Amino acid sequence: MTARDITTEDIEDLAAGAWVLGTGGGGSPYLGLLNMRRLYADGHCVRLMPVDDLDDQDWVAAVSNMGAPLVGQERLTDSRTIARAVTLMESHTGYRFRAIMALEIGGGNSIQPLMAAAHLDRPVVDADMMGRAYPEAQMTSAAVGDLRPYPLATVDVRGVEAIVERVPSWTWMERVSRRICVEYGSIASTCKAPRTGAEVKRWGIRGTTTKAIAIGRALRLARVGHADPIAAILAVEPGKVLFQGKAIDVERRTTEGFLRGKARFDGAADWRGTRLEIAFQNEWIVAWLDGEPIAMSPDLICVLDSVTGEAVGTETVRYGQRVTVIALPPPPVFLTPRGLAHVGPAAFGYDMPFRGVFTP
Amino acid sequence: MTARDITTEDIEDLAAGAWVLGTGGGGSPYLGLLNMRRLYADGHCVRLMPVDDLDDQDWVAAVSNMGAPLVGQERLTDSRTIARAVTLMESHTGYRFRAIMALEIGGGNSIQPLMAAAHLDRPVVDADMMGRAYPEAQMTSAAVGDLRPYPLATVDVRGVEAIVERVPSWTWMERVSRRICVEYGSIASTCKAPRTGAEVKRWGIRGTTTKAIAIGRALRLARVGHADPIAAILAVEPGKVLFQGKAIDVERRTTEGFLRGKARFDGAADWRGTRLEIAFQNEWIVAWLDGEPIAMSPDLICVLDSVTGEAVGTETVRYGQRVTVIALPPPPVFLTPRGLAHVGPAAFGYDMPFRGVFTP
């Protein structure tokens, strides 16, 4: 791949595809999409940059909104907020960022770097640190790689700015930044620890913006051509259908800066007479079919509208929705012992060994 | 007053006097006192600097431990921690502090600037921003003077460091920094917004280190001479005895980074047959005699051991203690309408007008 301009069509596809990769979380991309339509209408254009175009010494800003997705639905996005997180980090460190990247490609956080890039006139690197969405700060390839977790810059819409300057561990970064996020109202725009070009080349999960655009494009073309959208996704991604059915119950609570709960689905088609239950912490974490775990993090569990193929978020899933649940393979970095320690089921409090959908 | 070295005797007196001015809070000075004894034994000596020796352009570091006093009793003080808060602020702002001052002269926070000063070899300014102890960030003369509330640097013993870089108001500074403090374990060592020499001259409460030393000295001399310690305090400070009696009940809880509750006392001597109740939020806030409010913030309510004259803290008051409760007059800045808005009874949630012990 070579550097290229991101088109307006790409942004529409990115929003749809990243929502699938969000595995229920990362926040709905819709508000970010509206912002990007406006920014492009105003003449902005964002350039997508391959990882290999970075120099080892370049500084890269990894950005995301952290917090509870439900709050992100209620507090409208101002595209300048995420740009302020980047400029706060620049003024704090004295670095000049060569480019901006997503911390997580999943959901609305796929759009955050584009908004910052448009305001600050920098390219977006075609990579992220999750290859999906995860709820906590230490659930990144950077943390698995034991890169420096600090500093982290946070801003909110009121003008509050706080920096976590130093921490003894990734877990402490999560603890302190989460408290700040909760006080902001469970949503904070953040610029994570600056990464060098060398670090992004070694630990970045490559090509994930391109991948999200490809998934969104497949969904769009299926819709135009009246084709099966689920099959269209599986034609571009090596995934597996886990279940089809109807949402019959949702337990959901916003707590400690997260959205937690469970959703239950009654089976349809080949799954008639069975029941699927999926636990979530912002993202879908573990799925049980009739009490047996059939998929779990780091495998991507994606709940999709059976008719449109659109992703269903943990904050929007509701009674009566007809869904198809698919699994997609995770970035290999999370299948290592260190990776599983960070994002396997035990990292979310589930006392079970990881059993992968795609691993023997 | 001219600049002078603080003697070992001064430090003992400062600890005793500041504990009285702490009005139940500011944390027990005992652990800080032990640290200073050790630092002086190791050859350190701290210089006390009058406010007028500051140049208008000097930068002054105002330091304090924030959190719940009860936690300060349990987690032992390391004198380098408060010095780290100062160096974090220096590296963040690029300023070089000419001197260090107490944010609050009450309790253990009177000793914090001495510990930082010993490690960093700077003088301590003879002033603070409260003239006593208060629980919240916006309860200072700096806030009454509408000085800039940010940045604020926080550190903990584990090596966590966080900076609140910008806030829209003092209340937001309190909210965000309090959350960080809670995550540290309800105790954080902080360097508040840097103050210029001109700001300290205009808004600092002058001579409060000297005042605390004088109160402690009066207590010490009374003890040596077997004189009445309460009378000895009232000989150097224009206070008033409110009550004498015995602690019969204490409700106390550590919550949201504060120590809150109520203590009740049965009357003795001239107060036999009456009951005093005092509500606290780290510090003693409002006292009711048989249901009638007789003293309230910003007047200093000091609960003293009737025999020794030593102050009794909200974290140490316990059943059976014989106490004398006195009131001392507050710094005039807190009796202005703006001052009362920050620290009057309504600021603590008590729906009553301020009625002063010393004001007509």
C-alpha cells in the first residue's frame, strides 16, 4: 500500500466496518461520521499513511475516547476535543507528532484520529493497537510489548485537561486515567503515550484502517446488490457464524466508567431451541451457547443485524432485534501467552482457559 | 520579622501549634514531626522567610497532602514524596521555585513544606492560604482571590504522578484532583498551582508558621510550668472557650476521599447538663450546643484535650476523652462575602447563615 487520500466514501465504509470490528464497543461511529462529513464538506481531507512510511524516530499520537459507550451516545461529539488531546500532549512533551493513529480501530474510535488529523493537518497511520476494541488501557499491543505506558493526556468538553505523567504499571495507568474519565462524566478524549515510528512498526497492528474500510465496503456493496451482508463480510474476512436468533433480554449498567452487562438471544434457523448469552464490558467478551462457552476474547465476537449486517453495539442492543453472531480471528499478538494474560477471559474475570474459535 | 533558621524546638512547637490550628484536620503532624527530627539529625536545616522577602516575580510552590486524615495515620509518611510533587511541578512548568509554602498551616500540612524544603534546599515562606485547615481545593485565599487554579501536580508513594493541567473553575480542580487522590488510596502529595511572589504578598495569609510555633510554644511552657494549657493558648491567641465535657459518641466514615461524621460531647464544669455536637468533614465545621449552632466555619473550632491542651483530631477523637472546645478568629479574607461563599456553612451543605463567634 502507498499513502493515499481517504475519500468520503472511505469514511462511510470505515464507520460501518469499524463498528463490526468494535465487537459491540468502541462507541457508535455515527456521531464521528457526521463530524467527518462536515469536515470534508468544509474542505478538509485526511491522508492515510502506511506504517512503513514512518521513520523510526517519528513521534506518533495514538488517540481514543475512553469511557462508557452509552455516555458517548448522549454527549454529542465535538471534533475539536480529540485534537485538543493531541495538542495538550505536544505542549506537555515538546514533541511534534508526525502522524496520528487509532488506539483501537473498533467503533467510533476508528474515526477519532481522522477528526484530530483534519484539525491538525497530519496524516493518519494505517494501524492501531488493538485490531478491534477493548475496554481497558492495558489491553493493547503496546502493553503486551511492555512499552512505556505514560504519559497520557485527557481532555473534556468543559475545558478540563489532566495528564497522567508517570505510573509504575499499565494497570495503574488504567486505574488513574479511569478515575479521571469517570469524573469527566465517564467520557474523556485521550492522547495515549507517544509512540515512536519504530515502536509502531514493531507493535502496531497493521492495515486495520484499510481492513475496516474493506468490511464496510463489502456491507455497502451487498446492500446495493441485495446480497447477504453476513456472507459479504465473511467473503473479505475469514470468520465463522456462531449463532442466529433474537434478543430476548438485556441487562446493562454504566458503572465505574464502563458499560457492563449481559444479553440473551433465542435461537432461529439452525439454532432454533438453543439460547446464546453474551457477557460484555463495553465489548462482547464471552459467549455461551446453552451454558457452554463457544467464543471468548481475544476472538472477535460480532453481533450483527441479520438483515442489514450492521453491527449491534452493547449500548444499543435491545429486545426483539434479529441478529447473527459471528467470530473473527484476533491479531496474533493477543494469542501469545503475554497477549492472553492481557486480554484472555481471565483478564475480564472469567475463570476459564482460552479456547479459540480459530485455533486447534 | 527577618529570615531565620527554624530550630528543632520550633519544629516541635510548630507540630503542636499547627495541630490546634488544624481544627481537627490537616492530618496529625506526628509522622511529619518524626521525619523532620530525622532530617535535622542528618544535618538539614530549613530557613523561614518572611513574605516581604519575596520578589514579585518569584515562583512559590504551595504544597499539601490531600485526602482523608485517617488514611494519613495508616500510611506512613516518606518525606521525599512531597519533594517529588515540587520537582514534578518544576519539570512540568519549567519554573524554578524560589521558596516553598504551606497550602494550609493546620495539622500535618504545616510540616509538609519543611520536608520538601529540607530535601530541595529552599526556604519556607511564613504564610499559607488557609490560616487553618480546610478540606477542599477551593477553600483557600487563592480561590477567594480568583487566582488561577491550575496546574496541580500529584504524586503517590508508588511512583504514580498526575497533573491537572487546566480546569474551568476551582470546583473542577477539586473534583478532578479528588478523584485522583481517591485512586491513590485517599492520600496524595500535591504541589498546587504555582504562585508568584506578588500573589503571595496580596493573598497569602501572613505569619501563620510563626503563629503556629507561638501556640505550640505556649503549650510547651504551660506543660513545663504546670500551668493551664488552654489559658496559655488564649494568652497568645484571642479565642473563646465554647464548651468543656467528655466525648460520648463518634460517627466516622472515610468516603469520597474525605473523613466525615459527627462527634457528641456531654458537658462538664459550667456546661454540666448540656450536650455539644460537632459535624466534621476532615475539619470541625459546625458546633451545636443543645441543638443551637454556636460556632461554624470559617471560625476555627478547636477541640483540645482538657488536661494537656493538645488538639484532638477528627480521626483520633474517641469515647471518654475529656475535651475543651475553643473558637479562634479566622483570617479576615474568609469573612468577606466572597470568602463566606467559599468556606461559610453553606459551602459545607449547612443551610444556615454565618454567625461568627467574634463578629457582632
